[in-house]
Amino acid sequence: METSKNKFTNLDKIFWPAEGYTKGDVINYYNSMYKYIIKYLKGRPQSLFRTPNGIKDKGFFQKDAGEQAPDWVDKYPSWSDSAAKKVNYLLCNNKPSLLYLANLGCIELNPWNSTVAHPDNPDYIIIDIDPSENNTYDQVIETALIVKKILDKGAATCYCKTSGATGMHVFIPLAAKYNYEHARTFAEIIATMVQHELATFTTLERSLSKRGKDHIYIDFLQNKIGSTIACAYSLRPRPGAPVSTPLEWSELKKRLKPEQFNIKNTTKRLEKKGDLFAGVLKKGIDIEKCLKKLSA
């Protein structure tokens, strides 16, 4: 583990009381996952979600690096609408920076959809499948498969991963060829088509109070500059220490549970299957050709 720049603290602090996992376990996990996860972090401003007292604590978001951030961690100054000011976002460009975030209590990692090289052009579109209280994970899987069916018809490549919580994320590679407005509009079109096919238990209604407890929210609004979502291979501060894990589409079957993928088995899974998400950062789809095929 690279310790020359970092001074790790409170390694024995319990982060998951039921399982006994510690802050040190989080640091060790990201140390072992570095070669896989760095491509999904490098050059992307981070919205830090810090849970320094473990998963029983509410945690808090921190966008600005702050004066306490060391000089050797790269920063990116940018306007934040939510903070209503310019902030210095942290960039996770190397292993010391990754372990620095883990030592801050960042159990999960939340990068932008675009990099500082092309901040207005996302590398991918995200369809966030977000279940309500009474939805089953089988319904989440069914929704993801309909997303894929529609995109297959449009000859558009897509990849899926567990959210590490109760939902699922479908990523559509763009290779930074389009701006955020184009990305969001396309995502809304796909989400609307999915909702029409699964009208009994999906919705485009964002408000929890309006959509009720029986409808999955197909969220296309994650596609704007500054929005973040837990990246591939990120831990989540939830019981069982689950990991947001890329899947083969053939794995989306009944009885699949997101908690199957966690801090203890993700490294072995990667060694066996390789990085199933690598295509997200490769060749992007052609939105115009896809829409033509879908309207034919």
C-alpha cells in the first residue's frame, strides 16, 4: 500500500457494526481495486460523500476540497449550481489520491460523467433504475432488460451494473461526442419508451410522494454537468458492504440480489471475469442512427 504521502488514521474504527468491517478494510479494498477503478475516476471531479463514522452515521456531501486537502491531490475549480459558488473539486488521478479519499471516510466514490478535458461532454449516458419501497429486485431486472431491448433495436451498446443499493444503472457509451443536453434528451426518450412498456410499475415521476410506493422511477436526470452517481466498483455505505458491480446481461435473472457482490468477493470476481464495464469508456453510440432505427 502506498503510504508515503498518506497518513492513515483510525484504521480499526468500525464502519459496519454488524459485519465488523473497519475503515482499514475500506482502504485495503480500494488499494486492491486501484487498477480496475482508476479509469472510472481519473480526470473526473468528485462529489465527496463522507461517512467518517461508518454506515450508521448519516454522512455528508463535500464538494470543495477545502484548505485541508494536500497540495499533491489535484483539484479542478468549477462553478457549482447547488453550492451557488465556484468550488475546488478533488480529482482522483492516482493511487495516493484514491487512498486519501478512503481515509477521509469516503466509503463510496461519486465522479462526474465527464472529465476536465471535456467537461461539457459526458463520456456516457446513465439510466438510473430507482425502485420504490414495494418494488422487487426482479422488477428492477425486468426494467433493465427492457432498456437493453430498446437499445438493441436501435443498435446502441449498453452496459449494466448494480447500484450497490436497491437499484441498477444502465450506461450508454458516448465517447464525449455529444453535450449534456443531447445526452439528457436521448435518455428521456429511452426512459419514456421503457415506461410505456412497463406502465404498471414504472414511472417518470421523480417525487416520492407523487409516485407512491409501488413504482420504479426511471431516472434520466442524472445526465447533467455536476451530477454524480456511485461509480463502477465503488463500495456503498449499506449493510453487507455491497459494491456497485458490473454484470453480464446474462446474469440478470430471477433471484439475483445486489448484496451478492460485496467487499469480500469483488476482487475474485474481477480476476475471474475481467472488467465487464470497460466498453463504457470506448466507442460511443451514434444517437442519430439509433433514433432512426427506433422510429422505423
